[in-house]
Amino acid sequence: MIENRIQRILMITCLTVLIISNGKADRNKITEDIVKIIDDSLKCRNNPALAISVVKDGNVVFSRGFGSRVVGQQVNVSGSTLFGVASLTKAFVSTLIVKLLDENSKYTVDTPLRIVFDDESLFKDEILSKYATIRDLLCHRMGIPGNDAIRLDTNLTRENLVQRMKHLDGTGRFRDSFYYNNLMFGLLTRITEMLGGKTWEALVKEHIFDPLDMTSSNFATTADPEKLELAKGYVDHNGELKEVPWEFSRRWGKLCGAGCILSTADDMAKWMQFHLSGGKTRKGKRLLSKRALSMIHTPLIRIATSTTSKYYTRPLSPVTFSDDSYAMGWKTGYYRGYKILSHTGSTYGYRAKVTLYPDMNFGVFSAMTGDDPNFFYRFNVHSLISDMYLGEKPWLNASMMCSFPELFQSKPSSKPQINTKRKPARNVRDYLGFYTNIPYGFATVAKNETQLTLQYGFGRFELYAKTTKDEFYVQSVGMITGLTNFKSLKFIESSDGTVTAVEISAFESKDPPVFRKVLPSSHAPTNAVLPTRCFILQVFLTVVLSGVIFC
């Protein structure tokens, strides 16, 4: 009896050791395969740095970097290297504000914004002003176009953003149209500060970073890049990598909740584990109730069209990778029939993506520097890694990742060629002047030596004439190189042929803002990058009554 029992114990022990050994061998093989394919696929790309982390069944099974943090130098990337994660920040916004609301019964996600801000006319539309709630902001169903270029205005603050909302038109149906809008997450940033009594950055650190032990994570608004293990951001400008000035990242991230977080593969693994564990820290302490986390993950609005759907849907593609609904800071969908939560992040110099498989207790994070047109590389990396860890046969290899989507369908059309030598149909001086718009503020059209330029906030654009009279291509230069290219604007003339305004569709295509001219060319600065104090005083009395200046 005793001998038989000992034999059974020894047999079970041997089997356990064998299973563990095989599991480790399998994981090592997966790791080796991933590293080889990623290394090979990066050879055909212009992405200097990449970091990936993977979590499965509560464990971090992969976290490492590829490439170099600085172009031209071999500064290795690791799991502790910081990247801008851009709109992955939005899930932090939803988690933080829901946590604060959960702890403070005064408001809920369904509290009308007019009550939160104590203002009955928050928006141009009366229906929005009366009924819009925190929940509506969190899932992009306000029906207001993005107007992202407002973030270039040097006068923009989290406090005065709400005043600008009063002047933005809605072109979609409230609660029935998905209009992705970073400004709404700027409003959420401000609401969170009002609830928590501290800056949004301080609240994220206190309520999320510290409890989850995300010790390396930071913010573009407050970080000192010289003191960090940071991968420098780059944009691909006509095939040449250009470094994104840190000053741009700091200014562009001013609203913070729209996309200011910096994080690492190691820290984002902890963030994924928090969501996959139902709201607990790695030590098992509950940070957010299951009910609250479930609410964050529940889809609220359908996404009518997806940038990637036509490239990752059967039968045009071997698999379907969908993200056709939006929750609170998360997209919801399916990959190969597995339920997923995901989000991409794209800001100037950085690209990121996170994919969670709640039913499989599995998640993938990636971040890179450089560009990723149409999200192809991020989706392919996540597809490959997901297949390997979910036991599916991978449908991609390094060669296919380089040529995608050519094996399955044609590539997206290339961008137009701009004729930089074409002369405008009228005298350039007719365009020069000082223009204003509510809620954007001031813009200056000037001639810088031989080049017609537009200055708006800290953004400078060169204008190149199109074949149509008074229409121009807009190309961002200087600090914002790569921000807005191949888009357009057109000058508007009155019945007597005088230029009286400029409509800038490059700033917002769904509802292009119209800037009206308030001072003609004879008063406008011809070679100034920014208007001088004296020049601004000249137009102050002209525009102050119209409310263009926000305090």
C-alpha cells in the first residue's frame, strides 16, 4: 500500500515536472519565433524603436524592446523604455473618473454636464446643453467633429476649453453618431480635476500609477526628457526620419486626457493585468469594483466605419479583426471569434496599441517610434503574437508583414504630389492679413520671403497654390513638421472680389472653421512668425466684443 502510494506520488511529480518543462519550452519557442519575425519585419520599416509586452494567465510572458531609442546611435530599447502611448491614455481617463465617481456619490456618469459645470448653455446645441452627460463624453457620441487643431492655440487651457465648446457646431446626431473627439477628453480631464481637487497628472499617479506599481510611467506635460529612458519620437517626412521636438509633445499634450501619458512595456503589462483581473492590483487588492470596470468595458455606440475593417475582414483577409463598437476609452470587437478590448494610439512621433482578450486572460501591448500608416504594422504584430499564444496557426510571417496588404488586396492610394512652383491666381498680397474665428482664435497669413505662410498658435504652415483659384495645399513645417500635409484651405471673396475670409478644411474636414479677416495686408506682419504685442493691440478692439480672446 505504502509502496503503491509512493509510486503514485512519484509518477504525479514526474508528470507535473514534465508538463512545466514542456510549458517552458513552448514559451521559449514562442519567444524565439516572435523575436526573429519582429527583427526581420523591422528591416523593411522606418520605425527606429519598438517595445512589446504580453501577459497571459496573470503572468508577464514577454517584455522586451527592439531597435534604438535614438536614430544614428545604438541606444538599446528595453521593457523599461518610455514611449508616448497617445490615445491609450483615454482608458486611464475613464478608469480614473469612474473611480472618483464611484467614491463620491455626488455625481455619476449620467449626471448632466450642465450640473457639473453649473452652466445651462455649455454647447451651441440646446439638446446637448440640456442632456449631455459624462458618459456621452467618454464614448464619443456627442456628434461634434474633432477640431483637433484647436490644440495648437497657445491660449488654450483646460479651464477655458469649456468656453470654446459653446461655439462648436455639431454635424452628427447626438448619441447616434460616433465622432472621435480629443477635445471631449480634454473636458473629462477638467471634470476629473474638479472632482479630485488636484491636477489630472497628480490624480493619475495617486489613483493608478502608484497602486499598480507603474513606477516608470510619466506625462509629456511634466516630464523632463533628459532624465528619462525615453525613445525619441520621429516622423517619416518624405522618406526621411525627423525628430519630433519635445516642446511640441509637451504643448500638444496640454489637455492630457487626450493623450499625454508616457509608459513602458513593463508598466503597460501591469495595466493590462489590472483590467484582465477584474480591477485588482498584482497583490490582489481591489482598486476598482467589478461593476465599475464592467461599465467601462461595455460597448455604448456602434462605430459605423473603421479605418482597418476592409483590410482585416474575411474573405478579403484570412481572418477578421474587428473593432466596431466603443465603450469608455476602449473599442470592443473580435479577433478570430475571440472577444477583444482594444485601442490604438497615434501622436506625432509615436504609435501604440493594446489588445485584451478578457475570456482568455491574455493581452498584448506595443509601442513604437515613427509612422504606421493605416495601423497595418500594429495590427499585424498583434495578430501574429495573438495567434502564437492562443494556439492558432499564424497567418502572417515577416515577408507578409512587409508587403501587407498586397497578397490580399491593393494598397491604399498614395498621397498627391504638390507642385510647389505653381503661382496663385491673384496677387499674394490680397491674402495677407489677420484672421479670427470663434472658438479657434487668431491666425495670420503672411509672406515669408517668397513663401506664403499661415501661422496659427505654435503651428506654422506653408501654402502651395492648387489649380482652383484661391485654394491651397497646407503643409506643416518647423516644430509641427508632419502634422498636417496634403490637406487644403480656400480663401473666400466678397461680391467685389476682395478676400474676406479663409476656410481651413485642413483643421477640420467635417465642419471647416472659417476665419474672417479683421485687418488687411497693409496692417498685417509680413515676415513675423508670431504677431507682435503691438499688432495684437491693433486688433484687440476689433475682436474683443466677439469673444475670440479666451481667458
